[in-house]
Amino acid sequence: MPPAKKYDEKPEPGDLIEIFRAEYACAGSYSMMSVTCERALVKKEEIWDVVGSDEYRINNLLDDKYEPRDIRDILRDAQRLVGRRRPYCVVRRNCEHFVTELRYGKPESHQVRKAVEIGVAAGLAIAAIGTLAYAAGFFGSRDKEKQTK
């Protein structure tokens, strides 16, 4: 589903909203702070103040895996957390973990899973290139030995 322009689709209470922000691609101070901070303040703000002029989409990404909790429970638990500082870790307790736990009762982050998969794939590719380079060097050196004999 492509991102929507502001006001194209109206989120309902309890929906998960994915916001596409260009500045997250840069290593700016805001993104660096999210990597290094250990606590985050839970705030209640109007959705359009948060979305601003960025594109977004409703992304209830785990609805096919888990039954969403009752909307009254989601809103009650979210309201109780407003104004509190909570532990934050970009890998284990980020904002996606926070909202999926509210909606489904299960803290999961596809962003983290995707980053790990990309990291593992890159690691395997580097290992494969290293192995090929070693093998090429190994066989190349044996060929040279044959030529010098």
C-alpha cells in the first residue's frame, strides 16, 4: 500500500501509523539521539501535529498474526502512560515495540528485524567475497608456484 497524502485516509483510534520522514535517512542530531538515549517520554499529541506534511499510511502490520486488543484497553493503557518516562533502546524497546505492545500485547519491531536481516545478508556477502578472494589468492599462488618450478 503506497503512502497516503495528508488526510487521504483517516486513522481510527488504535491504528498503527507509519510516517515516512526523509530526515531519518540522514544521520542528523534527532536520529542520533534516538540511538543513544535510554529513556523516552510518552506524549499525547494531535496526529496531524506529528505527521505534519510528511506522507504516512495506516500500517496495522501484525493484524494477520495477532488479534488486536480491545480498543478500550489500548486507549486506557496508552492514557496511563502519558507523561511517563519509559526505558528506550533502538533495538529492544523502540517506538514500534511500544505501539505493537499497546495494540497486540506483543512488543515487536519489523524495523529491527529488517535491519538485522540486512546486516546478516551483508555479513554473509562480505564473508562470501572474502572466501572467494581467499580461494582466488590460494589457487592463484599455487598456479604461480607451478610456473616457477
